[in-house]
Amino acid sequence: MTEKVFPADKNNLDDVLDFVSTEMEKADCSMKKIMQITVVMEEMFVNVADYAYPDEPGQVKISIEFDSGKTKMKIRMADHGIPFNPLDRKDPDITLSAEERQIGGLGIYMMKKTMDEVYYVYENGENILTMTKYIG
């Protein structure tokens, strides 16, 4: 497992995406899978940066783990921000036009549709989002 801590600030988004894509390249992931995961990571990191710490700066710890055959990738995001379970968010009505649809929720919806497994827990004052993608 590889992990890194980032300040929860959108100015660090490029560093987060570099970290994720570099680890995936080391595991010989396809460019398609790298692109899928980096889009999800962008959405999830920006959500934490925008909403988790309204009163003070915070951090996000991102852990990446591959199974022994490098067929499955697990990404864990943990923060000490406001408790928020993204899986409780109602999916947007994608049959509506962008103008008719309520703002928000599309990134979480994309994450749920892109990842093969997604789990959330809040324990010991920490939001923990674990996302799994089959890559092999």
C-alpha cells in the first residue's frame, strides 16, 4: 500500500492526480482505467476541498493498494472534516437537461457508476471512503 497526505485545497489537485496516475502506471494499468480513476479522484478530492473543512484548513490522506495479481485497485480517502456520506446522496436525474437539473451530485454519481465497489464509514472522527476498481 502507498499513501500520501495532501492539504484539502484545490490547488493540490494536480499533485493528487499525479500521485494516483503514477501509482497506476507502475501497476501497468491501461490509459482508459487511469483516465476513469483520475476523473473520479478529481471529483472526490474537490468535494472534500470545497466542503469538508468550512472553518479551517484540513488534510486528505489517500491510500492506494493493488491486489497481488494487480487485477484490483483499492483507493481509500480519509479526512477529519464534516461527516458526509456521499453514498446517501440521491442520484441526479440525468434524463433532464443540464438547465433543468439541480446543481450538484453529478461527480458522486460518476464515482458510483465508474467504481466497482464503494464503501463509506465515519469512525474515530474520520470520513473514510473506500473505492475499488477491477483493472485487470
